[in-house]
Amino acid sequence: MAAEIEERFEAIEESYEFMLAYAAQGLPSDKGSESGKQVREFLTRAVNALSGLAESCGEAMGDDRPAFLAVLERDARDSLAALELVLAQPEISSQLIDNLNASVHLRALLTDVFLLGEVLRARPVAALSAAS
């Protein structure tokens, strides 16, 4: 799998894992705590990773571009809108992040990333197996 795509997938997954921990803290705001500062950083990393994600995956797949990329593009766009909505808030509470984590858009995106990650990781192995 291309290093850029792997980095994007890792940023999305790490951001989600951080958001799960942040939601469990019960913080009323992102102000005044280290994890509060970090939540905006992780959300921004996820936004950056989502921007152009489907295009990068399409380039990595070359001529073999499955229709699934349209699904990834839609789910990335929907998740991006939710992440940007949260980032635009003056305060980010644990409850707000918990609601974001529960979003079907974000959950669909994570499933897309896991599925596509497995497909892309298996491609070189499948190509080598077919050549032998």
C-alpha cells in the first residue's frame, strides 16, 4: 500500500481512538486541559487525512478503480462535514465528541478504511501469487 494512504488511514484511526478516550473523560470543554488541546489537533489531523482520500486511493489502484471508491468518497465527505462542524465550535465537550463518535457517517468511514486497507495491503501479495 502506498505510504501516503497508510499515513492517512493511520491518522483517521488514531484520531478516532483518541476521540473515544476524550469522550470518556466527561470534560465540559476543551479549555484548560492537555487532552482538550489535543482533541483539536486530532480532529485537524483527521480532516487533513480525509481531504482527497478517495482520489489518493484511486491513484494507488491505477486502472483497477472499483465502484467502492464512490462509497469512500461519499463517506469521507460526510465525515469531513461532521468533523468541521465540531471544530467550528468554541468549546468541544466530551459529550459532543461522544455524539461525533456515534455518528453513522464516521462509523461508515472507519469501516471503509478498514476494508480498503485490507484490499490494498493484499494487492501486492495477490499480484506476486498470480505471477508464480
